[in-house]
Amino acid sequence: MLRDTRRFDAEYQAYTVLTMCRMLYTIEHGAITPKPAAAAWAKQRLDPRWKGLTDKAAAWRNDLPFDDLDAVLDLLRYTINRSQAERRTWRVNLVVNLPRRKLLQHRAPLRD
């Protein structure tokens, strides 16, 4: 997605922003929430630089422009970085908190 941005028309940009809000909510809470609720959460909890972008995505309709590709890609990168950081944290917690027998059972899925 980051290498080929041709598919990022207005609809796809708005969709991407709302999906990233939802993913960030899931990373934070371990639960899935509707995209509008995730956007509202993101406006309150994430860095203020994302507020305008999430407002615009939540309000977007087919007849409205959405041309914030650089900001959309920045949010996408931010979400990827957060998810990778959480994955590393999850692995550390798994190793620290699981008995050795359980760790060996979970070893294969943890490889990159």
C-alpha cells in the first residue's frame, strides 16, 4: 500500500483513516469497535495532529473531496509502527509469563 498509492482515491483515503483508527483502538483495548466510535476515540486519545484527518474521514461522503494522501500515509505508517511495537511487547510478555511448556507450544507462530 505504501509503495503504490494509485488506489488512494478520496473514498479509499477516508476508509484507510477510519480503518487505522479502528486498528489503533484494537491495539490499545484488545477489542474491536465500529469505525465511527474508533474515530471519536482517536480524536481524544491520539496526537492532536490526527484530529483534523479523523474528523474529515468520519464526515466524508461520496460527493466530497478527500485529498490528504501524505497525512493518510503518515497515519498508516504510525499504525504499522504501533502494531509492530505491540507485537514485540506481546512476545516479551509471552516469554516472561508463560511456563516453558506453554512457550514451546506457541513457539512456531511467533517466528517472523
